[in-house]
Amino acid sequence: MFFCDIWYICSMAQWRKDRIQLDNGEWAEVQFPVIVSASRSTDIPAFYADWFFSRLAKGYSAWTNPFNGVKSYVAYADTRFIVFWSKNPEPLLQHLDYLKERGINCYVQFTLNDYVAEGLEKRVPSLDFRIATFKKLVAALGPGRVIWRFDPLILTDKITADHLLRKIENIGDQLFGYTEKLVFSFADIKAYKKVKANLDKNHVVYAEWTENQMIDFARRLVALNKAKGWNYALATCGEAANLDGVEHNRCVDDDLMIRFAHDDAKLMKFLGVEIHDVENSLFGATQLPANAIMISDSKYALKNKNNRDHGQRAACGCMVSKDIGEYNTCPHQCEYCYANTSKEIALANWKNHNNNKSAETITGQ
């Protein structure tokens, strides 16, 4: 599968709804998500961090459905956790203290690829800069809160599976001690019309992964992980295939939220989580339930409901969240982009944003 797409289908989440007064003085119905995704459909940390945190302080932002053009409103009074997605989350660093002040937890899905030589990500900062940013984020947020993604794994006339493994090895060596997990996916180009159109338009000669190639790549990656002593948890994003030594990832992951925010009673209630003490006796700790999630040596969690978002693709393991980004707004200009119809539209929307940075929407409309 290809990267982590977002489907605009009504999810199972039942956020609170209410009416609030907008910037223009009008009143509108607003949803109050507990979990926010920022964002699968554009790079909010890289390009819209100031906008997002300004809207977070104002209390709401607006979002336009890409299929029917209807504007809806998202309020942040109930938000307890944010999952950030980015190829350059450096601008987040200056805003992290505000999240702490608001009592909002987060982690970062950091897509750290190396397509520099091939020019597939022309406006992404240098590899050295991004690796340094990764380490700064870990220092600021703590272990486990910055997740490395090499996503997508794309084959072209200039990039073979061997090249990809060498690129992963180079980055993996430099991130050792700074991340616990590597998430990846195989570019499924024909399934994404915008991706195919963008690659064709940009004259990128690509190849689809075969099942045997994916199996062999996963086998070699597992062996590399072991030989290097990284011991990263390896996981695929949105892949249906079961690969030996590789997990199916949940990018919006309630287990991680429990780990990082188990003391947030409101969030735990929303997730259906109970926190229990480990009981000890003369014979040692009592046996824990099979589905126990260990928080510490003395505490564990139990989930009493399934938080999976059934509005996502079948192979997606993400839990319910509200994505607040919009397509056709990312100026990274990646040649394989699935979120932009064209570079020109994305840059036009970026220009509109810069002309009206305080607007309710990303696009300044």
C-alpha cells in the first residue's frame, strides 16, 4: 500500500457537538474531537504550524470536505491528544510548551526518507537537517514519541530494492538510540490515480512492487535490523500482507496514547481504558490478564472497547481521530505525491494561506 491515505467517510467516533460563535460573529455547529490527526493530507508541522497553534488558541478551525466542498468546523476544547505527521517537523519545536500548558499530549510520525539524489522530494530539507531535527524532537518530547517512517518505498529506473536498503541502513545507523520503530509501506502506484498522474507528468519511470519482491525486501530488512543490533520494531502502514518479523502498524495508536497519557483521566475514559495496580503477594506478582498493557512495573491498563476507525481502509489499523488537514495544500512538491492534484494548485493554495494566515482554513479562504 502507499503511504497513509485518509478516507473521508464518517467514522465511528461520536464527538461531542455544540454551537460556538465564529470569528465573524456568526454561530455554527461544531464537532469537538478528542483525538486530532495533523495531518495525513498535508504537512501541517512543516508549513502550517503557526496557523494550527493560532487556531488551537482561538478554539476552532474550519475544514472543507474535498468531495462535496462543504465547510465544517472543528473545536479543540475537548482535544486531549494530537498525532502529528511531517517530513520536516522542525517548526513544531517552538510550540511544544504550549501543548504542555494546555495538557495536550502528542507524538510525531516523522517521514524521514532519502530521495535526495533522485530528486523525488525537491523541497524537503537536507537529510542532515532532518536527522538533526529528529534528535531535537526526541530530546524535547522523550523516547518513543518520534516514530521513523521510510514511506513510501518506491522503485524507479534509478532506485532498486538494494538502493532502498542502503538508504535505510544509513538513516537507521544515525537514528539508533533515538527511535524505537521503523514504519514503511510499498508504493502501490496504480491504485492511486493522482500518484500515477504526478509521476507520469514528472517523467519518473516507476515500477510496481511484486508480492515476491515485498516478501524478499521484508526478509532482508528484518535481517539487517538484527545484524545491526538496532532492534527496531518493524511495521507496515496499510499493507494487507503478513510479512515475517513485521507488524501491522497503527499510526494513530491508542496503545501509544495509553503509554504516554495514562494519567489523563478524560482521555482514558474516551478510550475505554481502566488503569490497575499490579497486585503482589508472597509468591510474587499475580498473573495479569492476557490483554493487559504494561505501563510500569506497578501499573497496567485494560481496554474495554475497540477504538479502531472503521471509516479507514480495510488494512488500516488506526483508531478514531479527526484529521484537520486539506488536500492540495502541501508545498513539499514531492514527485509521487498522493495529496496534491498538481504542484500548481498546491502552491496557489500555499500563496493564499500566506496572504491570510489568520483564516479559519488552511487555504486562507
